[in-house]
Amino acid sequence: MTLRLDKLLVDRGIGSRKDVRRLCKRGEVTVDGEAVHDFSTHVSPDADVRVEGEPVLAQALLIKWHKPAGVLTSMGDPMGRASLTDAGPQGLPPGYHPVGRLDADTTGLLLFSRDGA
């Protein structure tokens, strides 16, 4: 099974398809040591893919976090209450969003996913 290089890089959190295509055109993406300028190249998910010399590793599909009481299950609140942006998991990579909702006063497991479907 192979994937298009731009899709693989987007799935691994490098940026949008537009960002990834720009990186490829500038020659900043290598696959198994060879610079790849064509973002539509098909690569194996096991290939050694690097951007600007740094390895691009697969990200977890789900991240789990124990939500404390008093935190809204929202990425922001116009009323200034504590939200996931303020009190959520530290170092949450871009593209992850909460799955479901918990009341502000509820504690418990909250999942974050990067899979929009």
C-alpha cells in the first residue's frame, strides 16, 4: 500500500496540502535520502520521510485526557471561562479536536482526534 506524499505529510501534521506542496517544490522533502519535488509521488508509509532534515513520524489518531471540573469542553469561550485552550492537554499538536462534550462541572475521560470523520 502506498500513499501520495502530500497526503502522508498532511496526516502527520506537517501542515496543509498547500504548505506541503510548497515544501516539496522547494526541495525540502526527502524520501529515503532522495529529494522529492513532486508532491503527488506515491510512497510507502514505512519510508524514511524527512522535512528540512527532520524525520516525519506518524501521529497518534487519538489522545486521551482527564478533564477536570470547571473546564468547558470548547476550544475557547467569549465569556472568559476556562476552556480547553487554557487548561487542556499541554503540547496538543495542531489539528486535534475534542470528541464529544462533557459539562463544565463533569470530570472524566475526554478524547481528542485528528480524524474529522
